[in-house]
Amino acid sequence: MFKSRVDEVLSRFVAHEADQLLAIDADLGPVAEQVEVAVAHGKRLRAAFCYWGWRAAGQPDSDALVRAAASMELVHAAAVVHDDIIDDSPLRHGRPTAHVALRAALRRRPRATTAARSLAMLVGDLLMSLAGQLFATSGLPAAYLARARPLWAALARELIAGECLELLRTGAEPDTAESLKVIRYKTAKYTVEQPLLIGGALAGAGQRLREGYSCYGLPLGEAFQLRDDLLGLFGDPALTGKTNMDDLRAHRPTTLLAETWRLADEAEREQLRTLLGRRDLGEDGLEAVRAVMSRLKAPDRIEQMIGARVEEATRALDDMDIPAHASRALTGLALSAAVRRH
């Protein structure tokens, strides 16, 4: 099973790196633990898209490619740790986030909360560095790796641009076009398109196939994040592992909120203004926002946007000249990305 292969690569690689930290000083134990925790969970979709970017170009299964693909999950782990710090999210996968968990190591220190956030930031930085290390030492020929190197720079640039855009637009009047731009750069590209393109570059894919990957990957990546927007507010925390209030308390520029705002009248907008961005927002406030969204059928609108993007992605897949097994796998991944409960 592909996921178990990626899990094994990540577990061994990160355990070794954690041991290297501990060899420097035993006091680094809490940091080493968070490095390992960061990669302990995940659907491994980014690794899967990289893998099938390789296979769809006609290349055979390869353990070295699986190692290279697993590096995409370290990029994701780094992004998650940093995102949780920025959003001050308390939970991830039902466990305390890194900056929360690290407070325990500093509980007798002055300014422990600030120091824990700093430690978590460094954990995220290390994970991003480890992503590059795993990719470079995957065992693939140097010439293959060189073909993908420019895409790594683009991936990092676009991911950081998306995160910055979200911060710059948090608290502003919601706008659907702007929110879609944020999710395209913050999530869609590094979740689907860039892993596909990196796998294709490693395989020596031609321009037409690479263009097909983008036509498939961009709308599907947006559908993935639109589903996250819905789950963030209407999902079951027991399944998502996160609280339903994060997006509202942070007043994040989600497309769900933007569509709600677009459909709302002035009285409904005034009600939203009194609730969004409140750090003390409770269950009553959450239910009030949900009620407005449901009354305006904003969740239905997001479902339609998801469906349209999945359809666009699968149409692009139909236009690609790729092996049948790769087409089947990418069709299945499209459903896994967009139709899920966590």
C-alpha cells in the first residue's frame, strides 16, 4: 500500500534526524519529539500526487521515487506547524499543536508561551530543511533531481506568498475572488499541482503532459481547500481533529465566509461583524454564524464550487495521454481530495 510505504520512509528518516538532535543535547528532547509528531499523521496525498506525476509519464514503480515523493509530506508538515503558530490553533489531529505542546518544556521559564512559539517556529524551519534533504538523498539520479530543482523554488515561493496574502487580508471585508487567490497559492498549488509537476519533471515529462497536470491540479487543489473550509466550520471535530471556531476567531478570509458575505443583507452583515474575529467566541456565536450561512445556502454554494472544480479536473484528466492505471489512480485521488470528512 502506497501510504504505508510513505509512512515508513518518513518514520525512519525523521527518527534518525531526531536522534541526531538528541546526540547534540538531551535538552532537545521536546523539540525532537515535535519533529516526529509533525509527520506522524496524514493522508499522504501530496506524496501520492508526486508519485503519480512520475508514473503517468510512463516511469515504473521506484523506491527512490517514493522517498522523493515523501519529501512533499515534510513540506506539508512544515507548513502546518507554521500555520498553527500564525493562527494560534490549539489542536491538530486531536492533539495539542507544536507551539502548545512545547509550553510543557518551558513551564518554569519566563515568557514560556512566547518561547514555545519560537521553538515551534524552529521545528517548522527544520522540517522544511529536512524536506530538501530527503529529496536530495532519495537515490534518484542527479540529472533527474536537477530537472525538478526550479519547481522546488516555485513551490516555496508560492506557499509563502499564499500564507502572506492570507495574513494581509485577514479581517478585511470578505471577497470571493480574493479568497480563491489565497487558497490557490496557500494550498492548491503545493497540495496537488506542484507535487504532480515535480513527479513529472523527475520523470522527464514533456510540456503537453506538464500543462495537463496543471489543468488537473489547480482546480482539484482548490476543491481540496474549499472542502477544508466547509469541514473547518461544519465538520465533526472528532474526525477533523480541530475546533470549529478557528476560522471565525481568526476572521480568516475563507471562500465560505466570502460567499456568505456576498449573499448577506446589511442586517446579516452587521451580525457577522459582531462575531468575526472574537477570540472569546463560544458555541452560541458559532451556531449563530452557522445559522446565517445555512439560511443563505452558502455551504451549498461551496459544494457547487467543489463539484465544478472536480469536474474540471477530471475533464483535464480525460484529455491527457497517460497509462490507464495512472488515470484510474488520479481519478481516485481526485475523489479522496474533494469528498472526505476530515
